[in-house]
Amino acid sequence: MPRIVLADNLDVLPTLASASVPLVFIDPPFNTGRVQKHTRLRTVADPEGDRVGFGGRRYRTERLGAKSFADSFDDLPAFLEPRLREAHRILAPHGSLFLHVDCREVHYCKVLLDRIFGRDSFVNEIIWAYDFGGRPKNRWPAKHDNILWYARDPARYTFHYDAIDRIPYMAPGLVGPEKAARGKTPTDVWWQTIVPTAGRERTGYPTQKPLPILERIVRVHSNPGDLVLDFFAGSGTTGEAAARNGRDFLLIDDNLEAAQVMARRLAWVKGLECVGFEPPALPSLQPRF
């Protein structure tokens, strides 16, 4: 049954059966030391407005609201360790864990995962590269995140090569028309823009991750009908990726705003259960497909 649970994940994880979850994806706070905040705006036509658009037309900016959460830990690995040990326990024998962090914490997290899973269980470090946002003038702009992939058993894990989405060749003229038309499989560097500010996918939740990243992981590393778990679920992208590809999901977050965003976003999912909160009486953020 697809579920959204409002709770501390460390209270929920011990209740899950050992070796029962084929795929875990988590995107915990990155320990930036800041409050992550996203302000929702809209513009309306107004001849006295504060913005000028195409053809000199003027528009007025209206603030619709904001969502935020604190992103600060004295010791992120110490916070993650009991949760990752639970993730290791509940992973199915052929299961995989994907941990999404950034360059400030990835090395600490990898050492921690090596200790919990064993170094042989490390399979890939995936680099999610994007090109958006500010460019400081005192260092190279940081435009990538890190996704660590660990297998419960490095000798057998789910990996559907034929389910990988293909991408265009950078120099199609060098490979011939047949290969160019087919495209190539991605490497461990995934180029994908962030969720567009005005895109239909946007929920308004800070740090929302793009759906294509999660869909690629779900399709390749799980089977139809499998349970996909995300216990730092945020905006619910993992749940949508699972539902769109015929998988079940369990989403856990201790932030009421996040739970409400997920409930609206996934209201179209048949049999959706919300645990620990009442879903908002608002239309779904996403249309049926």
C-alpha cells in the first residue's frame, strides 16, 4: 500500500521487517548550516507593476507563501548512522541503497557506509551535474551533487540495463546515423537540470529533486510491484517516480509541510494512505497520467 508517514524516521524504521525493502533512496539534509527556504511567487499584469516583461508590458509580483526547514547538524554522520544501519537491516538480499549528498559531506558518508555495508558493497558514485544558479567570483561554482550507490550483496543486485534511458551523443557525426538515432547509455555523470522555477513539476518545497533522476534509479534498480522507501522524503519525488513506474512506496518525513506537499502531489495514487496527519483538502499538485 502506498503510504506517507509523518514521523521521525528512527521511530518508523525499526518497525519494518528485515530484508523486506528492495530499494531505498534518501536525500537527507546536506548540513549547509542554513535555513533552506523557497518562496512561491506569481506575477500578474499591472501597468504600475515592479517587473517589465516582453514588449515592455509591466507585471506585479505577488508572494504566495514560503516553505523552509533548518539544515544544520553538529555531526551529520552521527545523525545518519543509526538510520543507515536500519536501512542496511531492512534491505532485501538483492536490494540497493542510494544516498544523495553533496561535496561537503560525501566523503564522511562514504566512510560511514563502508563501515556499515562493507567496502565491497560500494558500486558507484553518481555525479548529478547541473548548470543553474549563481556563480561566485572567488571559487569554481559548485554545480553537482553526489549519489552513493551501495548494494546489500555486491554479488547480486537488481540492475536492469535495458531499462536505462538513452541520451544523445555529443558528437553524433562520429558514431554514424544508426548509433546516433539510438543514443547512448549514461555514464556515472548524469546531466540534468534542476526543477524549473515555473515548471509543472514544481511543488514549492525547498531542495526538490528532478523527477528524471529518481525515475532512472527506480526503473533500473527495482522491479514492478517492488516497495521503494524514502525516509527523508521531502517533496515526494521518490514516491511519484515509484508510482509512475508501477512500484509501491513508503515515504517518511517529520516535517508537516513536507507531508502535506506529498499528499497533494500524490493524491492521484490509488489507495494512498496518510499516517499521522490529515491530508490537505486541496486539489492534487499533479494531474493524472
